[in-house]
Amino acid sequence: MAPWRLVATDIDGTLIDDERRLSRRTIEVLTALPVPVVLVTGRPLRWLEDLYDQLPARLPAVCANGAVIYDPHADQVLRTDPLSCEALVDVIGRLRDAVPDLSLAVEIEDGRAFRHESTWPIRWVDHRVRVIATPEELTSEPAVKLLARSATADPDDFLELVSKALGGVAEATRSSSSALVEISAAGVTKAAGLAWFCEREGITADQVVAFGDMPNDIPMLAWAGRAVAMGNAHPAVRAVSDESTLTNVADGVAVYLQKAFNI
């Protein structure tokens, strides 16, 4: 039996395939696991429903890169760590001064609502998503995540540019293949959110196996006792991981856990 007491996994590019679906094999393995599973994702709270609809039982989630911790059984947000209004004013000011070709949006109401500038590309209509009426609306209430997008920059170069502009006053990372940077309050990462959840459950870092594929997973993978990079992972993720598994399309998480737990 594997020594781990908890499985922590990213969702997109990791647990689900490129069509955003859970395979039958993955569902069967998750159901058979003798230890709990926690979803640790950059997704906002409102984006969990499509995954929950595919699962036989809802799983607890660390959302918005660690800013929101959610108990689906009680339908309760256990903890939030948003960017304050003052922090948003500071961060947005820094970005406006240093970063060209910039479009901004915020995740508010614990990730249940989204406000964006008119230049932000919207791919589907949702009543929880709305364009802002004035620039001040971006900073009018705390946000669990600020998002910055460039239409022209290289994704890694854009992350570096944003990180330099922030100067450590907030956390910057990315999980998209496009030039989209996700900004959280200082100290808020997937690792911090997962560590809080595990401490609450009496589980230590060395008892956790974690799976991920993109730069926003790096803090979690560095924290966990065993870090597993997906076969499709970003090179920076591979560099901090203990080992790799197959790609998300090839059920990499399920394949690894079946062998580890002999199920």
C-alpha cells in the first residue's frame, strides 16, 4: 500500500482530457481509492459544476490557485484569502504603468462572479459574467483573483513581465496556453491552500501525492511529499517534480494511482 494519506490533483490538463471530460477509468480509480482526493485548481468556484456532474461523489476543492477552499458536501466556503480593494488598486496601477497591451478582469464573490473590461474576450454567455461600467469597478470589492491578458505576448514572457511589475506585492502565475496571468494576494498559492486544508485534516506534506501540469501547480508540487508531472506538463513543472506519468489524455493520474495503490 502506498504511504500517502491524500491525493491532490489539478483538474485541467491533468485529471480531465482535452474535451474536459473524466474518463471511465479515472472515475473508477477515484472511486476505488482508499484515501481522500482533493481538487487543487486555478478554476473559480463556479467552474466546478461541470466536473461534479461527472463524478459519483463531489470532492473538496482548493480553488482560484489557493484563494478559496470549498466543502461541496456542506456547500460551504471554508476559507478565502482575496486581494483587498487597496491591493487591487496598487497591483492594477503597477500593471498599467509597466505592461502594454493589457486587458483585466476579476473573480469576485468567492469566485461566483466575474467582471471584465470590454476588451476581454468572452467565449460564452453567463449571467455571472459582466463587463464593467467604469474602471473603478475592478477595485470596488475584494477579488479572489485578478486576471491580466495580452493578445500578442508570448505566455512565458508575459508572466515574467507581470511578475517583475508586481515586485512581490502579489503572486503571479499561469495555467493557460495563452498569455493569461493569474494574480493572487501575496502568499496565496496552491501550496498554501492545500497546506491549510491538510492541517485541518491532520495530514502532513510528506503524506500527500500531487499531480499537475502547469506553472500554477509548481508551489503545490514543491510542497507535496511526492510530486508527479503529467506527460503533457510544462518544462518548469517537470523540473520540480519527482517523476512523470502519462498525459492527461492517456489517463496519467489514473494509471499512476492504480499502480501505487494496487487497485
